[in-house]
Amino acid sequence: MKHEDKAALGRREFLRTIGAGAGLAATAAVPLAAPAAAAESDADKKKTRYRETDHVKAFYRTNGYPAKK
């Protein structure tokens, strides 16, 4: 009986370690994303990114969206 309890605690400890590692990995990734956002100029922030291409128009047409006038 004692051996089964020790194995259960081992699995729990493993899951705690995995959870802590995921938290640390997420925290470490945040500073890497900040310089990329800072590199974007005001002109880049204001430019249009959405383009209604032929495949987008086909998607709207086949999925029953109303036609744009």
C-alpha cells in the first residue's frame, strides 16, 4: 500500500513541475515580444491591413453574407 502512495505523490509532483515550467516559459517569452511591438512605427499602425481579395469575396458569397454595396 505504501508503494502506491509514493507513486501517486510522484505523479503529482511531476504535474506541479510541469505547471511551474509552463508559467516560467510564458513569463520568459513576454520580454521577447515587447521589442517587436515597439519597432512598429505610427505609419505602420495606421495602415490598412485588411484586403478584400478574391478568396475573401468567395468566402462571403458561399457562406451567405449580404453583398457589400
